[in-house]
Amino acid sequence: MQTPYSRIYVGRIEGGVPTVYAVGAATVDRLHPRGEATFGWGADAAGAAGELARALLTDASGSEPSEDVRRRFCEQILTRLPRDGFALQRETVNAWLRRVVTV
């Protein structure tokens, strides 16, 4: 449930489009939503936050989370992020996963 190197997930609005990067010590990778989906976060993100939850949880843990875990991550974490951008450490995501998945 955990990958060996540190990353920080950075979400920002670029040209009116929510964009998310995974920033490591030597790399910057842009995360991409599936198909026609978009990323979203904050109180107004609703369905778009589910795709972001999938991308973040999959990148952080190395495996795709269940729908229930994605929904809970949206409710507990993503809806509370500021709408104009965020920074979230990979270890924070994995700590949340360890707490929720073992419950």
C-alpha cells in the first residue's frame, strides 16, 4: 500500500482547467484523468473529485482503490481542499489509506 519514494501532489488551476502534478525529488509527472473526465476538488467538485481520488490513491498506493474508498477520500479530504489549489504529500495520502482500509 505504499511506494518507496516521496512525492507531493500539487493541484492548481491552469487556464481555467484543474491540473494535478506529482512532484518528486527528480521528477514532475502530470496526472491525467481517464477519458473525458476532469479533476476537481473543493466543496463544489462533486463528481470530478472522484476521478482525482482515483488518480491520487492509485499513484500513492500503487493499486487502484475501491469505489467506497474513493468516495470516502473525496468526502474526508478532497472536498476540504481550497478550490484555487493544493499541495498534499504522498505520505499523508498513504496514512489516510492505512487508517481507513484497516478500519
